[in-house]
Amino acid sequence: MLTMKILKGIAVMLFVAVAAVGQVTSVYTPLDDKKCKTIEATDEEGGSYHGECPGTAGYKLELIEGDLRQTITVVDPKRKKYPLEFWNLTGAFNAVGQTAEWRMRGKKPIALIVRLNVNEALDDPARVKSYLIVSKILPDAACVVAMVPPSKTQNVDARRLADRSATAKCGGLELTTSRILN
């Protein structure tokens, strides 16, 4: 009888341990150019900026701006670079948000969520739409898999897409409402 109780207790502890390892959490890092190390910057018309921002688990992010458009490049722990090329998602002027959300399984990043504020009306610079860009991160790749438009469930939708992004195809340029780009 005591042996059965011990075995059941061990089984429950193993189940909890396995569930905890598979659990996805978030780590937040800054994208504010004041908290990133400037690599290169110019003040000419339209300006340009190239900075290295902190990441997590050995990863870093490069923030790149040119012609009033911004993008991110993921830099893995071996210094291999994966450009996400946000400027190919929209031709409009844009700016990334101040924070990157890394979706982590244990201590490993599996996805990245970055806000992209897009000026979709050139005649009205104040008219900005805020999208969430979801990128998957694999040991040997990183790429955009979804662009989540504004909605009441935008953050939840982006996290759900990020958490199952490993099997998504790279490079979809369409907008999505709760589905991964294919």
C-alpha cells in the first residue's frame, strides 16, 4: 500500500515537472535606442540608425532604421544574423515599439513578438495602426510568420501564434487575424 502511494506521488511529480518544462513564458527586452548600443547613425534627411539591443539567452537584436522605416535583425549566440525585414511587410513609414517580447520554452527562445506602428496614411502622419509582428526562432533560423492587426485580442492572438510558430512557413506577407501566414 505504501509503495503504491509512493509511486503515485512520483508520477504526479514527474507530470508536474514535464508540464513546467513545456510551459511557455515571456521575457521582455528594450528596443529603445537609448538602451541600445549605437553602431552607426546619421542625421541626414530621413536619417539612419543601426544599434544593438539586449536580448535573452545569448541572443541580441539589431534595430535598423532608414528612410523613416525600421526593422529588426535577430543575432543568435554564435553572432549569425537573421534579418526580419519589416520594411517588406508594408511600404509605409513605420517604427518598432519600445519592447521586444521573447516567448521562451524553458531557457530557450522560440519566438519573438515586436510591435510595428505603421503610418498607413501619408497625408495624415498621426494616423497610425499598431500591428504585432510574430517571428519564429529556431536554432538555425529566424523569420516573420505573422502580422497581427489591432483587435481586442491582439496580444493573446500573437502569443498563441508565437507559441506554435515552429512549424509555420517563413515569409508570408499577408495580414492575419489569428492564423499563421503560409
